[in-house]
Amino acid sequence: MKLDLKAFALAGGLFWGLGVFLLTWWLLLTRNTHGRRSRFGDLIGRVYPGYRVSPEGSVIGLLWGFVDGLAAAGIFGLLYNLFAKEK
């Protein structure tokens, strides 16, 4: 069975982008409770330029995550289709 590369890449981009977006808001909500910075936010900021744990950073993370997830899922789907054998 072959994967539809466009659909798989789009799904991967949406999944990763929304994941980074939601993680940022979770970090924003829990930071106020604990009063300290998160190592997750610092790590994401090292990978995605312009990202920080803030409302604006959540949008930047959404965009970077979408591009990153789109590329990763597209490459994975391409490799899967190359190695998948038809029955």
C-alpha cells in the first residue's frame, strides 16, 4: 500500500505545528503556577529561531512546527513508498 504523500505530509505538519502551539500554551499556564521557566521552552527556542514561551511565540512555534512536521512526514512518506512492496 502506498501513502498519499501530500495528505501524509499535511497531516504531519498540522500535528507537529498544533503540538508546539498547545505545548507553548500549556507552558504559559503552568509557568504562572510554579513561577519558573521551563526547559522545554528553552529547548524549542534553540531549534526554532524566534520562538519563546509567549503568546507570540506560540504562533511562531505553530509555523515552524508546521514546516518541520511537513518536511519530516514528507520525507518519511517518500521513504515508505520507496521501500513498500505491493502485494
